[in-house]
Amino acid sequence: MTRRGWALFLALGVIWGVPYAMIRIAVRDFDPVVVAGGRTAIGALLLLPIALYGKSLGPALRRWPWLVAYTLVEITGPWLLLGHAETKLNSSTVGLLVAAVPLVAVVVVTALGHEAFDSRRVVGLLVGLGGVLALVGLDIDLSDFGALAAVGITAVGYAVGPIIINRKLADLPPMGVVTGSLVLAAALYAPFVAWRWPERITAPAGWSVLGLAVLCTAVAFLVFFALIGEVGPARATVITYINPAVALVIGVSLLGEPLTAGMAIGFPLVILGSILGTAKARPRVVAEPQPVDTVG
């Protein structure tokens, strides 16, 4: 990887590890739908001129049924659910649980019949599941089941979203897809944002929403597209393993969240399980058929 590639990789690892802390700060004063709505609306406004200038929005909107499906499972649902989850759970805990997304993706892709399990993937899923159970069993009160379910649904959405991209939207300009999704999500959130608008805007929550929109959405996607252009899409997805570590460090060091036994045990297991579970299956060696002599 080039120096520019490493710089983009590290920058994106930090940028996409920060949202969990910002969401945690914002939902202390704002309703989760206001946080998600503000993030998508401002992010859309920032990216829209770029998408319009590059004429990438039109092709994405013409594929609107799949664009809507992608928006619902990748942005609208997850960003709202993460906000609800972080009204109960620490940002570092949520970040570590979301790290299980690659494991969920393996299960979904296999269930759809696109890929087959091999022994390494089975081991990876079991190890990753052990990590999730360690996080849940040691750190999370069962009274927070609703928050835990919200993170679980988010993980499924984050796993299904890329599948929709790969199967139905892969030939479209990424900038058009992302911008179109943000515009749609902002429109879906708008009436609920108006309903739940806070009586006053506090500085910590306001700056957090602005940071989510500018840094963690608009800038993040621009960096991500640059990273894909530099190292390719396959290597760019390795960023998934960096984000949770950043979320953990920020949550513990800046927000004063505890570093627990569940995190110490569960985090490395989830990452190891994700690496094993998402490894490409080894090609099967099929013996060459032997010629059969026929009589007559």
C-alpha cells in the first residue's frame, strides 16, 4: 500500500470510529431521530453539489426501488436504531457489537446461496459469536434488551446493504448512490424531526450532530471513495476492523466509559472471528475423471 493509501486508511479508521461517541453525546439532549435527521440532511446538502456536478445522481435515482431498499437497511434504520441504543448503552460497547457485522454478512450471503461454508468460516463464526456473548453476558444488563436488539438489527442492516449494492447497484456511480440515499433518508426523517424538535439546542449536542454530518458522513465518504480508488474495494473493507478499536479508545479516554472484562475478552474474539469468517473459502480440488473403457 502506498503512503497515500495508508494515510487514507488511517484517516478513515479514525473518522468512522468517532460517530459512536458523537451519537452518545448528541442523544443526551436530542431525540435519536433528530440526531439521525440532522446528520443525513446536512450530509446530503454537502455532497449534493458534488453529485450534481458529476451528473452521478440521475442514474442512481432512476434505480429508485433498489436505492430506497438500500437507504432503509443501510442508513435510515441503522442510524436511528444506533441513536436509540446509545441512550442505554455506552458508545464503546455499541461500537464493539457493530464489529460483528462481517459475521452477520457471512451468514446472510451463505443463506442466500451465494457462498458456501468451509471449516475456517465455521470456526470464525463460532469464535466471533463467543466474543459477542462475552460482551453481552459480562457488560449488558438484560433490562437493556431493547437497546441490544436495536444494535442487532443494525448489524443485519449493515450486512444486507453492501449485498444490495453488489447485486443491484454496482454499476452506478458511488457518489450518486450515497447522495441519493442521504437525500431519501433526510426526507423520510423530516416529519419526525419536526415532531421531536428540541425546545433548545445545547452546544455539545449541536456540535456533535454537525460533526456527524460533516466529518463522519460527507468527509468520510469522500475519503472512502479515494481509498477505494487507491487500494481497491476489497482491501478498503479491512477498515471494518479498525473502527471498533477507535470507538473503544475514544469512549474510554474521552467519555470516561469503563474498560470492562467483557470488552477485553469479547473485542479480540469478535475481530478474530470476523477475519476468519470473511476469509475466502479455499477452492475445492476436484479429481480429474478417469477415462472409462467401453466394450464394442
